[in-house]
Amino acid sequence: MRKLVDAPRKKKQWTEKEEAYLQDKWGTVSIKGLSKALGRSENAIIVRAQRLGCGAHLAGDTRISLNQLMLAIYGKNMLGYTSDKLIRYGLPVKWHVVKKNRFRVIDIDAFWKWAEDNKSILDFSRFEKYGLGAEPDWVDVKRKADYKKLQLHGQHNAAWTKTEDDKLRYLLSKGTYTYSDLAAELRHSEGAIKRRILDLGINKKPVRCPPPKMDGGRGGNLVPHGRRRLRFHTDRREAEPDSAGHAWKIRAAAESGI
């Protein structure tokens, strides 16, 4: 059996110089590194740091845990599918070791640099301003855009209520609503609408948006008319003097069959 060797300074008083070093390096140097540098056991390092009020080991670092990042952005623990997806897209996470435990951390500055290049896969609608401290100017622009999108289409994977189910059935029975119309009315994504219709076993399906009609090169303007748009054409021909030599005239004709 291996004999345990005591740390060089076991049971010796802490000096002011040692305490200053511990406070200065806490959170930036691993506990194992501090133990080696100060010649004390890892337990002694942790106990002394607590007495000095150094806080959690990561608190003195410029990094935060992956869990803290997910809580700040999404307002809840999103470890799992969401965090794994971000990591697959290159989220710069690293492992942080405290004694025998380890967890993933990310440098805040590195995160902002990565996030700017991957805005499309992030949702800042629930991300409080300055939730991670100082932030780039583009973050607030995206936050407002994502919040507006949330208000329009609703939360992704949000639970359906009985009232929403009843409203979905009623709107489908009207026979005039498209998937986009239903998404706006119920504040769920179009994909969620499709899944809910299948889950509820509703036979009635939303109407499909008709493809735009080709006018064969003829000019004209689309004029809103209820849920339909009518196209009016105006034929503006070059003005010609009449046989009596009168002033120029412009003749307009509206095409029939509107």
C-alpha cells in the first residue's frame, strides 16, 4: 500500500504573502496548481480560500460554467439537446477541474465572438440585458428581434392548453386559415400546428396559399380585397392627336375578367 506523504507546509501558519498569492490566483490557477505552488494539500487550499471569502473557485475567473450560460440566455437549465447542439456548432467550451470533479466552462469574451458568427442558432428573446455583464451592441438588436418573433409565433415546444386546442378546431372549421394564419393566431410555430393537428386527430386541414398568378408580362397593381388580391391593369398608350387636331389625349382601359 502506498504511503501518503504530507504536504511540505502541513499544519504551518499561513503567511500574508501566501494568502495574497492565493487570493490573486484563485479562480485562474487550478486547485491542484495552487496546492503544488504553496506546498499545501488541496483541502487546505479550499478551506483557506473559504476563510478568506474567495467564493467559488470559478467566481474569480473570467469564465462561467456552461450551466450558468444556458440559464442566462434561456432562463432555465437547457443542458442536453440545446447545449449539445451549440457545442456541435463550435461553442468554445473547456473542462474545468476542481479536485475530483469537473464541469464545462466557457470564456465570456470567446462566447461573444463565437455568438456573433452563429446568431441564427441562438435565441435571445429571454436573455436579460447585461445578464452576462457588458455585451456588444449587436446583442440588443438581436434580443429585440427574437422577442418580436416570440410574440408573433409563440414559444417553441410550448405546451398546448385546452383553450388553444378548442380554438384550433374552431379556426380549422372555418376553412379559410392557412398554416401561417394559425401560427399568428395561436402563437405556435407552423411545425407545432402541424404536429398538434395530428395529435388531436383532426381531419380538417388548413387551406394552402395559392401560387401567385402569372400575368404574361402585363402590368398592373395588386389591390387587397378581403383575403384575396385583385389585379387591375391599366393600358397607357401613347397619346395621338385626333382627326380634328384637338389636344393630346390619354386613353385608359381596364381589362375584363378580374
